[in-house]
Amino acid sequence: MRKLIYLIPLFFALFVAILALNKEDTPEEIALALLNSLDEEKRNRVHMSLEDSSRMNWHYLPWSSWERPGISLKEMDDSQKAMVHKLLQSYLSEKGYKKVKDIISLEDVLAVIENDPKRRDHDQYYLSVYGDPSTKTLWGYNFQGHHISLNFTIVDGKMSYTPRFYGANPAEVKAGPRKGFRALKAEEDLAMELVNSLDKSQAEKAIFKLESFWDIQSTNQAEIEPQISPLHTGNGLAIKDMNQQQQNLLFTLIDEYLSAMPKQLAETRMAQLKTEEIDEIKFGWAGATKLGEGHYYCIQGKTFLIEFDNTQNDANHIHTVWRDYDGDWGRDLIKEHYQSSNHHH
């Protein structure tokens, strides 16, 4: 009996350890653990106020061409890198996180093609944290580098995930062990299938330009308005002018962009589009309607803009973006927070 009593603290410690192993850390706990693991100099660089102007300083150029806020994966140890990836997995779906890894992996392909491993470094992706994650009410973080810009703002349990940029260079790997690999295959193939399903009168509305744009038209602007879209002046094919099969295809394409988010958020946003914006959604195209030649498309609704282009590098270099006119950087959520919070009245 006495031996059993001595063993009780051991059993209790083991029980606590098992609970700790099974416990799923919240995103806020992950962010705080990461911040606390950094030395003071790095923590000061990575952690800023929500009002800091660097929060909206973004681009999709290689790291050596555009200075990012925060610190890079290259400056982190393995455990800190793991926490960054765990944080990303908390706010992305499995598909969205896979796209991030696939896009980053293309830096290794470019390093071989260009014989420039310094410029094409898969660890030159930067994290910056804004606000105080411990409050769980008003904070955010950005993860940025070549062809990736993920910008999350968390306000009272709600989340803004835009601007959200994914790119791919090469769009299709042409040689080597990964020949044929396409990181953003669905975003291109679904749209190509849609534009080629249009009849003559539909195509006359949808295809507003015979030459593709060189890049997305919203570029890296901090804020955009509907006027930035090429469809704002009356171009494009309205969803009401599509047949049922084409409408289904368009929504499958939109869902490909939404599916980078956690499932519940994606389903909620899609439901809003189908009920609140369906009459205002349009699809437009510029350039060639076959792979291997420059092409661009955009999808515009009342609250959002999707852009895709594959023109550069002989039509083997993709840029995609989702923008929310009022919701980028959580502006609408932050405004609502300050209007409704008692301590701000």
C-alpha cells in the first residue's frame, strides 16, 4: 500500500504529460510561444502594433527585390520554423497549406534553372506578427516571400484572410525530376475549360481583350476599389448569362480559391456569394484561350476581385490574387470592433 502511495505522484505526472501531448495548441498560443522563443532583437523586428504601416507593405517579388517586414525562416531554428508552419496550418486548409509548400518548393527548381541558389532560397520567407495574440480579439500576422503573400487579421473570433496571393514560376516544370508539376493547375485548367465552353455571343462579352495583361491589374496596392477591375467598365460575362453547366464551372473555380481557407470559412463565404452577390458576379478574359500562350482572367463580385495571369516567361509564370474591397487587412472587422466595443464608446 505504501509503495502505491509513492507511485501516485508519478501516475499524476504521467497523466498530465499525456494530456499535454494530446492538447491542441490554439493559434494564439502558437504565436505567443514563437514570439517568446525569439531573442529580443528578433522579437522586436517580428512583433509590431496592429497600426504599424508595415502590415500593408506587401509584394510577390523575390526576397532580394523587395524588403519584407519581420524575420525570415532562415533566421529561425528548426523548432521556430515548425511553429511557423503550425501557425499557417491553423489558418489554412490542407489544400491551402499544400499550395504554400508547393510554391516554396519551386524556389529550388529556379535555383537550378538560374544557377542562383542565393536569390532562390526557400528559407527567405518572412513572418511578422501584429497586435497582441494573448487578447484573442485584435491581432494578425503576415507570411510573405516570392509568390506568397498571406495576410491574416483576427478580430473577435472572426478572420480576414486577404489580400491573398499565390504565384508559380515555373507554372509547369518543363524538365528534371519534377517535370510536368503544376502548383496552380486547377486555377488555370478550370478557367480554360470555362472560357472554351462559351458560345460566340457569350465569348464576345467575356473576352474583352485579345492580348493578355503582363500582370494582375491590382498589383501590390495596399487598398483597391472596384474601379481597378477591367470588368468595372461593363466588360465581362454575367453569371446570369451562363447556362447551368457554366455556372457550376464558375463556382467550382471560385471554390478553388476559397478552398485554401479552413472548410467552415470557405463554406460560409461561398454561401454569401450565392445569396448576396450572385447577380453581380462576372467573368472576364484577356489573351489566348489555350495553354502555352499568354492569358488573363478575372472574376468580380460586389465585395471581391479574383485575378489570374499567365503571361510572363513565355506564358509559364502564374500570378493569382483574391482581394476584398472592404475586407482586406480586416478593415471591415476592425471598424465593427471599434463601433461595438463598449470601452471604445
